[in-house]
Amino acid sequence: MAVPDRPLDLEESAEVRRFYRLETRLLDSHRYEEWLDLLTDQVTYRIPVRETREEPDKELQGRFYHVDDDRFQLQLRVDRLQTEFAWAEDPPTRTRHLLYPTRALELEDGRVQTLTNLLLVVTRRNESSSILSGEREDVLRAVDGEWKLDHRIVRLDQAVLPVRSLSFFI
Amino acid sequence: MSTHRDTTPDLGRLIRDTREKLETGVVPIGIFDDRMWEFERSRIFERQWIFLGHESEIPEPGDYVVRTILDASFIVTRAPDDRIHVLHNICAHQGMEVCRTDRGSSTHFRCPYHGWTYDTTGDLVGVPLKDQAYGGDLDPGEHRLARVQNADTYDGMIFANLDPAAEPLEDYLGDFTFYLDLIMGRSTSGMEVTGPQRRVVETNWKFGPINSSGDRYHGVMAHRGAIEVGVRGDPSDDSGEKRDAVPFIAGPGTGHLTPDSALDLYPEDVIESRRAALSEEQLELVETFGYPSNTTLFPNTTFNTGKGVSADGDYPFTYIRTLRPLGPNETEISIWHAIERDAPEEFKKRSRKAMQFVFGISGTFTQDDAEIWSGISRSGQTSRSRDIEYSYLMRPDPEPIDVDGVPGRIFAETLTENNARQFLRRYLDTLEEGGA
């Protein structure tokens, strides 16, 4: 008999909030090696391409992604940023992730699903800032008593992105 | 028409000066600034064949995509008789856009303003209150969505030319078809594309095509970080200095034939179908020199083949990329993944996953290109830039290789800036002829 999804209890809520505070701090201060420690080995990290459609539920179904990474690829992205030759992040892009949680549920398998509204302000060198907005859908899994990111889909609102690269993480 | 400070005679002089300098290996930075922009619009983007998409994006009658040339919106439709039409997305009544989405499927397009309704061929099939409003005086044949007469396909790719007097697409492509077939005509099942992934970058549209016409030199530094960590596989076979790739020039195409283009990583059936799709001369050419990679079709479409790593292993991919100018220093870059239609679905997925990791907005190669293209473009827009000249000196006259039965020219040396100069020669010729 399946256990239905249920709201988080107070303690779980506090842990999940702590997870996002830490993750946001690591991302916005470019501490990517530590950020990788927050991901499970099976993590999938995806940003689907949006198209404007008459039916909103078809807008992200184009089978095409801005980012479609596994753990191995994410590690290589971070490794590349550690070289002296990652020009798109030299000097590093300033990012500011502003999050607003809209849902958190415990799934039948014990993992936690969250929905978060996201406003991301991106500033490169002395150029004007660009804004990306959207929704993150995450699944967190407890590994050795710590919450880790197992899946992430970032549903950006923009069909045409106003940044020259996604050289940072969302 | 424009607030432009230069007039046509000045353009003529700029073209002549640039051409003279180009043959000595330098390029005045001025051709990347706003003096050329008005003429690029009218003489290149409104008179050359422009890539809009691929047949596989609109497989069923009624399917459509909306695409743009310069700033003008077009609906690319598949009609009930399977024919493809390119229609101006402007109501014939009072100009409202009749389609406001990027993609969909519909039997008709209805204007939200007064309700004039058009079918997928652009014919006016509905006018609300027609008799009361117009009596018998409205001839529907006179009020249809304007159709681009010169729209055609090659290897499944849809092109349009806004010049009613344009030469046929296949004549335009000329000798380049031989090479284009190796990329987009390489399967008896046809190719299919997914995409596009789109972004706006502050850059002049020409830097992408020039870079992708055959700049094998930049990999050594621009992509060093990505190569070192092995985003395309073992970095020890990937020094960045590809001595064995050979540049070619064919009609409106400039590119490289590359032995390591990863075309042998596809499933056996797919490779088998390739042998049936290509001619003996084509197969012989790829046997000797490899398939085209980083190849540009004038003016603004680039094709590339390559491979990328993932947890599942190394997967090959092909992409099509366009740089659509929005202004002299602003460009929308779109990229589509392309693959043989008969490849297994799981393989297609992994190929797309490998591609996004190397090329495209998050691509570990493309990120650094985009940073550099926008930096060069910024340099070209300053009050000092008109006196500055760029160097395209490297190996001005590469050694041609004679290959029997192969159109175009192939050259022996990898490291040359001759292909970039060829792109610019064609650019200048087109600007000049376009004014004739």
C-alpha cells in the first residue's frame, strides 16, 4: 500500500530550508567544489528550452535543453572553471539567486520534492545586469543523514535567454 | 529611411579599401561597426538565401513554426498537400500578427483584431460580416498573407530569399552541395532536428561565421580549459592544434574536413545508411580527409559535427547554428541538434545531451567563444576603432590539393586564415553586387 505524499514536518522543513541557504551561498560565492558535495551521484540537472505555445503545458516539451547534465558532466564543468582558461568566467560572473519556496512534500519513497520560484540576477564585468526568472523543481534525497540534490529541473520563463552563456549554475 | 551618416559612395570606397587591405592580410575594424549595418540588411539578409528551419520540425499538415529574418516574422507552414509555405506574419487587413506563438499545429490563422482568417497556404478564407461590411467588393484573392515566393528546401533544410529575382537555391549553394550532403544529406532516412535553443548576445553577427569558417588556430587558447579537462574525451588526443584537418572553400561554403569528426561513433545501421546516401566521390573524400566540421554557409549558418562526454560515454552530434543580426552589435544565436531520423531514440537523446555539454548556450566550448565574440565586438564599436586593423595574415596562399571529381578547393595546411578572408571576400562582393 503506497504511502501518499505528505507535507514535511517541522524538523524536515528546517533541514530543507538549511539546505537551500547553504546551496545559495555556495553558488553565489562560486564555491563550486563544495556545491558538488550537495549533489547525489545520480543527480540530473536540466534546464529545458521553452517555446511560446498556445498550450502552456507544451512549452517545455521540445526535448531540447539548455543544460542536460549528469554528475560526471557537472564535475567536468567545475573542473574547467578551476583551470586558468575558462574565459567566460574570468573574471567570474556575479550571480544573485533569490528564492521563494512554493511547495515542499515528502514523496512516497521518502525523498522530498520542492518547488521554488527563482529570480536570478546575473552581472558580468561592468555590463548591465540581466534577469532570469523561473521555477525550480527539485528532488532531495537523504544520504547519510544529509539532504542532497537528486534531480533539478529549472523551468525558465524566457524562451530567448538574455545572457550570452550559462557559464554559471542556476 | 535611416539616420545613417554614410552614403552609398562612401560604402563603395569602404568596400574597395577593405578589399585591397584584405588581400594584404588586414581587415579594417570598420566593417564590424554600424556603417555597414543598413547595407547588410538590404543587400545581404534581404537578398541572400537564409536558413529558416528543417522539414522535420513541421512533419504533419497544419504544423507550423514562426521564424524571423532580420526583424520580420514569418510563419513556415506545411499545407494539407504537404507543401511548405513561408508566409509573412502580417494580417493583410491592418497588419496585426496573425500568429503569436513559436510553434504549433492549426488549420488556420485568425487575426485577433477583426477576425480575418487565413489557411495554411495564406489564402484568406474568412472575413467576419463580409457581406454587411464589404457587399460584394472584397476579392479574397487580393488580400492574402503575403507569401515568400522564393522558399525552397535542400537536404530537408528550409531556406527563404526575400528577393523576388533571386537565383534558385540549388544554384546559390552550387559546389557547396557536395559538402552539405555530407552533413545534412548523409542518411537515406533523412535527418531530423530538435531546437532551436535561442539567446541574444551583444556581438556583431559576422564573428560567428568568420570563426566557424575555419579558425583552427583559436582552439589552442580559447578552448584550452575545456580541452584540458576532456569535455570531448581524452585530452591527450586533443591537442587543439589539428594539423591533419584540411580547409575547403566551395561556393558559399567555407569549412574544414576533419578526420576526428566522430561520425564513426553512430550505430552500425546508421553508418550503413550513410554509405547508401552518399556518392562514391563523397565516400572517397571522407575516407581520405573526413567529414566537414565547423563549416559556414554564407551568410550566417554554421554546421558542425563533434562529440562530447557524459556518464554514459562519448556520443557524437551534429548541429546547425544561425546568427541573426538584430543590430550591428546585437545578435540572436539559435542552435538546432541534427541526427539521422532512423537512429534509435535513446541514442538521439544521448547525442543531444553530449552536444549541450560542448556547444550551445551552456556548452563548455561555446561559452568561451561567446565571451570572445562579444569582446571583439565591443572593441569594434568605440570611437578609436575606425583606425584599427585586424590581422588575417596567416598563410595567405595555402597549397591546394587536387582531388578528382570533387568540386570546390581543398587545401593542404590546417592553420591558415584564408577561409576567414574568403568569407570576407564574399561578404564584400555581396555588398557590392547587392547595390548593382
